[in-house]
Amino acid sequence: MTKVQKIWLSVFLAMFLVPEILWSPVVNSVYEWNQNSNHVTPLRDSFLTKSDNIQILSNVLLFQFFALALITIFLFLIRNKINNKVLFKVLIIISFIMTCLVFYYYSLSSIRITF
């Protein structure tokens, strides 16, 4: 990979990892789904999980979705420059699954249910 490609890949990775490290909305959701009890505790408390901050959570998830989508597109663009084809396939599968997962959480966070 060229230097410019490495820079762009690191920018896209940072777009996903910085919000995930600070607030971990996706990791918290996956962790809460895997708990088999009536008392679900988050992996890490975050202000985003409060009901008052749904709009901020939606914005963070949308930002992460764009980052993961750009990572997936970027990996497709540089696929000829990656020597290890198995690693490339694993990275594409992981980035595609994470993109779908973040999009799913974004769509759930942006739905307004009123009674």
C-alpha cells in the first residue's frame, strides 16, 4: 500500500475506533444481548445509553456507519495491493458484518415509538 492509502485507511479506522473506545455503543449492545439474565448490566456505563441522549447516540452510530462503509469500500479499492488474500477476505467479511451491525443499531436508535 502506498503512503496515501495507509493514511486514508488509518483515518477511516480512527473514525470508527475513537467513538467506540470512548463510549462503546456497539460493544455495549452486543454484550447486553449476550447476557442471559433479567438484570442486564452494560459492559461500560456510557452517557449515550441514557434515554435523553438518543439523538447523540444516533449521530455517533451514523458516524461509525460511514467510517465502516468507507473502510469496506477502501478495502475493495486496494484489494490488488494486498498480498495475503485470506486476510483480505477476513477483513472484508468483518467490516461488512460490523457495517450491517452498526446500521442495525442506528436504525433502532432513530426509531421513535410514541404511545
